[in-house]
Amino acid sequence: MANGPTIRPAEETDLPSLLTIYNDVILSTTAVFSYQPHTMAMREEWFAAKRSAGHPVLVAEADGGILGFAALGPFRAWPAYKYSLENSIYVTPAARGRGVGSRLLSALLDEARRLQVHTVIASIEASNSASLALHARHGFSEVARFREVGYKFGRWLDLVFMQVLFDLPEHPVEE
């Protein structure tokens, strides 16, 4: 990984690796407010929904292995939110702190611009200083902090919303 991982669109054959990464995050961190590991069927449904909506899922690959993944998805379900997306980034424990998340986030923001998105929002558990710093380095700023909205590992969790704005879309429409 001398020059960093290759960032590419995820493929169905990547789903077992994505599931392993996501389940590790569920079981060992507060980055996801879920208690139970996901199944392959859940990951397949998630991936199909992303594809159907035209939302990108990217992977970071090096030496034949997946080091992490990132995705864009809807921020809220109502039509007027169509220019606002939420991002997710998950990296294997061994790849954390090695620039993988930064490469994924940079590529994901390029995808957001290509999609003519006006804003990308990140919801980050408040004690996740690495993710907060990563997003700040990529132009996100804190716009909201919700106290004690989650409970995991025997403690209440705060949630920080960070946001980056683009001068897009060029010609927004209401539908």
C-alpha cells in the first residue's frame, strides 16, 4: 500500500468483506447505533437499495483485500431533501489511522459533486475524535449536537452532525 489503496466502486463480490467490516464496527465501536450484527441478506438489500437510488458505494482495496468502504445515502426521505445526502465511512481496525478513510471521503465527495448534491451530512458519535477530525479536514463543520440520543456499551451517546456545502446543483428543480 505504498501509494495508498485503490478506491473503486463496490461490487457484489465485495459484500462479504463489507459485512465483516460493518459487523466489527457494530460489535466493537459506537460508530453505529446498532446492537446486533447484520446478515448477508441485510447487506445485499442495502447494496441493492444504493444501486437502485444511484447512490455510490466505494471500497478501498490494497493487496487484494478490502480495507474499508464508504457510501452516500438519503439524509431524509421527503422530496425536498433530494439535494442532501448523508455519508458513511467504515475502515478495518488494521487500516485505521493510515489515510484510508481520508481517501474514501475525498472520493465520496467527488461523487457527491458529480451527482449535483448541495450538501453532505455526517452523523458522528461525539467521542469519535478521529472521524470528527477526518470530516473537518475535508471541509465539514459541526452544525448540531444531540445529547444522549443513543445508548450502547452501558453509556449514553451524543451525536454530532457535521456538514459540507457545495455550490451545486447548478439548476435545482422541485419535483
